[in-house]
Amino acid sequence: MAETIDSAVSELQKVVAELEADLNNKEEKESSRTEPKIGEAEQGIQGILDLTLGNKRELLTKERAEELFEGIEDDIHEIRLGTKSFGVDAAKVAEKYLKKCSKISVADLADIIAGRPEAEALEVLKLVCGALPVAIKELDLSENALGEKGVRALEPTLRSFETLEGISFYNNGLSELSLKLLSEYVPTEKLQSIHFHNNMSGSGGGLSLAE
């Protein structure tokens, strides 16, 4: 009787072990699908570097940024960096790789400094924006709490984007003065659209841009 029980327990343990192994394999496969390596996924097929894949928010370290940017090709034409919060070290990694990508024409940099101190956030914006090619056509800087200081910090970079066709500044805490500064900094020769809703600029800010 005892031998029969021991045998049954042994068989049950084997079944449990096999089920656990199957579950672990499924979890690993699911993880690899939801968090693909950037260098092997979107940008390689479509010319897009998309860090928003999986919609996973992260405070990026230098090491994590290296992992995300390492595989990108120099012929990408669009980048989407949202859901990732860059510190200065991570921004320097992004700058290093983005400077090699001269064909970028669309840059979505919305919400890339969440949770960062003001001084660090401004430095990050200067580093990442400054790494973009001057021939960029569309730029989204929404959800970055720019304010007047952010706009002033980006003056040299914004002035250099002479072929810019569209720019967005949604929900950035922009005052009337901030929008007046943007009207001075953003080249308008090619500009077709500018979006700035959900700010604090009032009608005066809109008039500044219209002028």
C-alpha cells in the first residue's frame, strides 16, 4: 500500500513539474512578444524606432537606453520615444545614436521627461532635440511641461528646423508669452500646422501665433 502511495505521489510531482515548465515557457514567449528588442522590430521593417511598443512606462537608465537604441539603423525616418522618461545619462545615449540618423523626418518626443527635476528635464530636451536632423518635418513636444523656460531652452534648436511643416505642443503649460516666443523661434516658411491646445495661453497666445 505504501509503495502504491509513493508511486502516485511521484507521478503527481512529475505532472506538477511539467505544468510549471510549460507555464514558464508561455510567460517567456509572452514577454518576448510584448517587449520586443527595438533594433529587431519596428525600425528594421518599417524605418520606425518605436519605444512605445507595449505601452510600458520606464524611467530609463543609461544601460537600458543602450539596450533600446543599440540596434537602430541609420536609415530610420520616424521616431516615437513616448512612455519612456529620459534622464541626462539616457538622453546622451539617445543623442549619440540619433545623430547618426540623418533621414529622420518625424519625431514624436511627447512625454519623455515625466518625473524628472526641472533642470534635468530641460537638459534632456536640449540633448534629444539637438540630435535631430535640421531637415525634420514634423515634431511633437506635447506633455513635457515646457513652460517658458522650456521654450527658451530650445530656442537654438527650434530656429534650426527650417523645413518644419508641423509642430505640436499639447498640454505644456504654455503662457501667452511662451507662445509669443514660439512664434519668434519656429521657422514658418514651410510650416503648415501648429497644435497647442490645453495650455494657459488664452486668446492672446493664439493671436501671437497667428501674427
